[in-house]
Amino acid sequence: MRIEDRFPRPSVMGVVNVTPDSFSDGGVNLRPGDAIASAQRMLDGGAAIVDVGGESTRPGSEAVSAEEELGRVAPVLEALHGAPVSIDTSKAAVARQALDLGAELVNDVTALRGDPELAGVVADAGAYLCLMHMQGEPRTMQAAPRYEDVAAEVAAFLEERLAFAVSAGIPEERICLDPGIGFGKSVEHNVQLVRRLDVLLALGRPVLIGLSRKRSLGRLLGDQEATTSSAAASIGAAVAAYDRGATIFRVHDVRETVEALTVAEAML
Ligand code: HH2
């Protein structure tokens, strides 16, 4: 099935970070039972899919081993078997086991640049794939993000990664693209990416976007030291991105976002 048929616009992806250090929900879901309950609540609240991750990618975060990542996510995936799940990982070993445990989408913030074996794992499983843009790497990416034309450069990067994924045997119809809000971007870059989402949409693939609780939203509200943002700010951003053509919304506040997007869909 094409990804746009499996996840019609708008679809909400609930975030379940099984990590001690994620920037808005770090530690909340580190125990498997808490993560499973959160995921279930999100599915009950209207999430089309839940995105389970065992490694934080927040600015400044350190990498973890595949063993540690798997130890965090495997019990959650086992308990959620049969529910719609995506795995937020850049590692082939983690993706392989997650797909065996029933995940249907691989969400790779490195866009297949992190692990040379990941493309083959996704292709062999016939899984859906999200390719995300990032300038630099999580440890250092917010130091000095620089672009001449952020929308054009992000689109050019994702066009190249899309071609790479297709050349590795992943059907184009199973792939969505993500501008990577906050991954090597200033507040202004993030705003421009939403405003100029048409440049990314011109590649012909559905767009997934993660604005939820990102620090840029807190900074738009005038707090220059913000490290996160409110549910209300996140929902405003989701509705704006929906209006600009985004399809899948990666969010922490599922029920509220589903309600907001349902009303927006009726009116826009
Ligand atoms: N953002 C985060 C993590 N994964 N994946 C995609 N496709 N798009 C995103 O914007 C995105 C992502 C960061 O947010 P969060 O999961 O809240 O925090 P952390 O990476 O610290 O776990």
C-alpha cells in the first residue's frame, strides 16, 4: 500500500521516547510499563501510529549502543505487537528486530547516512520509511546552522536521499520526507521551512513534520532560553503545517492534536 493511502492527510504519529534524556518527555517513559501505557493512551486518543525510540537526538545528546537501544525498545514493541508502530532509529540492528516485532515504518533522522546496512533492512522488510533532513549531528548541530536558502537546500538534500533509497530497493511510494525541524536550524530556518513547505512538497512525496514541544516554538513566544514549548504552541504549529500541506504530524499531545486537525480539516 502507498504510504499516502496508509496514512491519509492528516495522520498523527504519537511520540514514545524510551529514553532518560529526550527534551520534552525524557525519563517519563523509560520504564517499559510507562511507555506501553503512554502508547496505548495515544492510540486510544486517535494516533494513526506510535513512534518508539530508544535514543535521544536532542541538541547535545550523546549516542547509545545498539544493545542499549534495543534493551529499551524491545519490551515496548513486544507489548504493542499488532498495534501500528514505527521505530525511531538509525541503526540496522535495531530496525531489523523492531520490524520482526511488528513495526511497519522506520523513522531515520540520518536519512540512511548513519548505518550502511539500514537501507537493505528496510527494503527486505517492505517497510515504510521516513527520511529526515539534519545539518551536522545532534552533539553539535545547533552551534551555527547556516543556509543560503533553507527550503531549497533541505529539498535538494531530501531529493538526493530519496533517490539513494530508491536505488537501494525501497519503493518510492513507501517513503515520506521530513524537513527535520530543529536539527541544525535556527528559529527563522524552522519558520521558513513551514512557510515554504511547497518547495518540499514539489518532490511529490508526503511530508512528515515534528514541531511538537520544539524549543523554537518557545522562542517564538519570547523566551530566548526556552528548551521546550507548550502543547498549545505545538498544536498551533501543527495546524499551520497542515495548512501548508504536511500529512503526518509527529506529536506528544495526541488527543488534542487530533481534535485540532479534525476541526482544521473541516474548515480549511
Ligand atoms: N524529532 C525528534 C526525534 N525524532 N523524527 C522525525 N522524523 N522528525 C522529527 O522532527 C523528530 C524525529 C526530536 O524530538 P523528541 O522525540 O521529542 O526528542 P528526542 O530526540 O530528544 O528523543
